Amino acid sequence: MENKDIFKHVQALETQVGKFHGDLGALMLEVKRLVEENQQLRLENEKMRKIMMGEAKEAAPASTSSSRSAAPSTGGKEAVDVVGEGYDNLARLYHEGFHICNVYYGHLRTEGDCLFCLSFLNK
């Protein structure tokens, strides 16, 4: 084998190694993205489980107390309570770390406060 052939062979190997390195880098970025997404979904799942366990604990005492109080209330006050209750539920969801805006509704807030959600709460 001549020196020229060896040099061409080394150049071809160097090109292949460079391509392999680029492919490996792209694969590592994809793995990193998937790990981050997995972690975010685990956190969201954990928060949702805590919320569901809390609601299950609250639902049991609430069902027994609602069956005891059958006193009629005024229609106008009840309508105001329903509107306030919905707002309170949205505010609670927001403070638990979830978006309530129409852009990201239900997604976990990871970067602090959301201006869309805050403007929605201030209406």
C-alpha cells in the first residue's frame, strides 16, 4: 500500500468518525429531551395523585354533611356562590402549579408565574 492510499484511507476514516460523532451528539440531545419530558410528566403525575387523594379525602366527609343539611337557600345567593366557587377552584389550581389560561390549560407551570393566567384571574 502506498503512502497516498494510506492517507486517503485515514481521511475517509476521519470523515466517518466525524459523521458518527455528529450522529451521537444528535442522539444525546434527543435522550436529554426525553429524560426532561419524563421528569416533567412524573412531577405532574405526582401532583395530580396528591390532588386526587386530597379530593377523595374531602369528598367522604362532604357527602355525609350534605345529606344532613337539606335546608333551602335563596336562589340569588346560590348563583353568586357558584360563580365564586368556580373562580376559587381556578385560583386553587393555579396556586397548585397548573395553568388555567386558554393557552396552556392544565399543563404544569415550571417557569414561575404565567401572565396569561394572572390576567385571567384578575378579570
